[in-house]
Amino acid sequence: MLIIEVTNAREVMRKRIGPLGERLIGKVMDAESQVEKALIQEMEAAFQEFGIEARIVSVQGPKLEGTDYLQLPLQLREERQVRLNEK
């Protein structure tokens, strides 16, 4: 199992949407969920290319505490089932 924590979602969104859109971060859109959605799309394509079937889940709530602990209150944001296309 992999756990990927995006630690610079706000900075990524600032670069993508520019200074005017920066005001929307946290008010109209959730930077973390937007970056995760784009990352899921890229991972899905890469997994299919490598022949990997997977379940990718975006959740809100878990927090990494140093290197020893993971807190797990969960709110499911998005889930994607990656299946191989039969030819």
C-alpha cells in the first residue's frame, strides 16, 4: 500500500492559476482536492500503461505525525478503480 501526502498543494495551484486565482484558494476551491484529482488522473494513465490494477482513493482527514504515527479520521473525496482494458 502506498500513502502519498501532497505537501505543497497551495503552491502548485498558485503556479497553475496565477495571482488573480490565488484569492480563490480556500474560498471557492480546495487546492488539495484539485491537485489530488489531477494526480489521480496521471496515476491512472501510468498504472494502465504498466498493467497495474489498483484502487486509488482520495480522502480528507488522515494526518502524518512525524515518521511514527498516522491519524485516520476519513472523509472520502474521490475513488477510482483502475482496470486494464482488454484488447
